[in-house]
Amino acid sequence: MEKTEITNKLTSIFKKVFDDNALVLSNELTANDVDNWNSLSHMMLITEIENLFSIKFRLKDLNKMRNVGEMIDIISLKLT
Amino acid sequence: MKAGEFIIRPATVKDIPFLADTIIEAEKAGTDILSWSTIFGLTEAETRKYISVMLSEEVDGCELSVSSFLVAEINGQVVAALSAWIEGKNNESSIQLKGNLLSYVLPRDCIIRASAIYPVIQEVHIDYIPGSIQKGAGYIVRDFRNKNLFQILTNEIIERLLKSDPNIAQAYTQIYGCNIPAIKANEKIDFKIVMEKQSSNEEILRYLPSNRKLLLKREL
């Protein structure tokens, strides 16, 4: 799957989890930049991503995701 | 470090059972409501088991990190624990680290249940402030209270974190509004209330010990 397609799918998940239709993803986006990004919403985000892409992250992978760009890279690797 | 008759030391994986109890007792805030149970649909025993699993993953930098805790020990017995960490150290957000552990360890049905409850409980959420010390769960066994242990542990944990980053200027802690003893104990050691969040939705009291959360700050 192309990174653009991953980004598009992630955008819809982010909008749903953070209840913000205006949310625009960028590679640099972090938890500090988004309202209501807390441990519970992060847990929901990860679960939605795993469901949508039919993948299961290792804890090591999750802890490497410091911004959206790193999240996209890891999802892309999981899908290859 | 020796503080009177107590030995103050960093926690290790051998302390995980006590640390799990510390997290549970702190979360109850002096009430019978354990949010881990009400939000995730777990018994207290299941909560203890999953918290122990998360602690044993040894992820550093959040409230579920063994390395965030100091413990006080007397005659080989741990009688108190307190956690604190530097928020956002190494560009790692503690909320992401905790959220990663929750999503990795908890069963899916717990996460689905929590997702439904989330809009109610998020009304009292207060963000952590990057670049500051966040003081988390603390607990002292009843027989060892009133021995100044809370102050000793707080000062020691702040001192140790400042050694790793002397530029940090504030320490924060978040406390439920119902937990008057914890609020008073923190005010005694120079933490001041700087913000509060309250929900008018009574449903929140089904899940959390209080509908009010306070943010306290200490200038360093």
C-alpha cells in the first residue's frame, strides 16, 4: 500500500478518534499538537489502526512512533 | 539514600507487586471507585494483574514505568512508593507510552468498553506539560504514615530528576478533588493549586472517584 493511501486512511481514523473533522495530518504531527490526545484516546487510535489495516503492532514498534511520519513508516513496513 | 530508619531507593522489577498496589490505591483517591475497573470492566485482581504485566515491560518515561518509582524500605520491607518522570524526555510523550501499553496488554473487549465511556471521562482530563516533572502515583502503608515519608520521597525524586535535567523549573501533580488528604499533603510541600477541571455530567461519578480534578504546581 502506498504511503499516500495509508495517510488518507489514517486521516479518517484520526478525525474519528479525536472528533475533529478539520484535522490535517503531517509527518511532524505529535500528541502535543492535537486536542484530546491522551493515553485513552491514544489506546483507541492504535486499536482502530490495527483493526483497519488488519495488523498487530509489537510494543517495540509502538514506542518508536514519536510522530505521524514514524507511524506511517511502521504501518508501511507492516504491510509489506 | 538513608532517611532516618528508612532506605530510599529506585524501584526494581521485584517491587512490581507493591507498585501495582500503589497505582491502584492512588487511583482510588481514598474512595472505593477504581477507574481501571469501572472504565475497562476489570475486577481489582485483574487490574492488578494487567498493571503488573505493563510494569514488567520496563518501558521508561511514564506512570507505568518501574523506573519512574522510588520506594521506601524498612527492615527489608517496602512500605511506600512514589512515581515521577520528566514529561516528553527524549521526545517521548508519556501519554503515548502509557497508551501503547494499554493497547498492547489489555484485552480488546476492555478497550471497546473504554471507548464508549471515554466521552464522559475526558471532561476532566488535564494535559501533562512537556519539559516539566510530573508527579504520579504515591502510596504509604497505613502504619507508616505521619513519618514524613511523603515529603522525603517527593524531595528525593525531584532532586534525582533535576540531576538529569537541571533546567526543569516546575513540578506538577494531578489530584482528584475528593482527595483532601493528598491535596493537603502536597500543599504542605509547596505545591499550589493552579487549575481545576470539573464535569457537570453526574454520570462521570460512575467511573471516576470525583467529577473534579486539580492541577498543582511547585516552582523548583
